Amino acid sequence: MPFDTLAAVLGWIGTGMLLLAYWLVSNERVHGESVSYQVLNIGGSIGLGAAAVAGGVWSAATLNAIWGAIGLGVLVKVALGRGRAPREET
């Protein structure tokens, strides 16, 4: 599969992952420091970043690299036990 085609597929998968993450946190199905939310954000940023690199859109590639790095940082923080405790159910 050519890189451009692969990048386009990854871009669409990344789009879906980021939209799902946003929907989940906006509808309080997950909280912002949850592993699932951060994995969706990291995966989405990788997919969209690949598409941006393939298209030579360096501002979007940079945004997605930073977006993924933030998600990775939160995952590390949570793994080390420094994350916010999950909200109590009301």
C-alpha cells in the first residue's frame, strides 16, 4: 500500500478516534485523565499526524505531535499515581 493511501486511512481512523474521545468526555462517559480517553487521543493524533506529514501540512503535523505528547504525559502521570482521582458518581 502506498504511503499516501496508508496516511489517508490512518487520518480517517485518527479523526474517528479523536471525535469519539471528545464525545466520551463531553458526555461524561469518561474523565479527562482516564486511560481510554488518553489512548484515543494519542492514537488519533498519530493517525492525523501521519496524514498531515503525507500532505506536507506541517502546522497540523506539529499540532498532532504536541497533542500526542500531552496525552502520553498524562498517561505517565496516571501510571505513576500522580493523576487526579476519578470523580465520584452522583
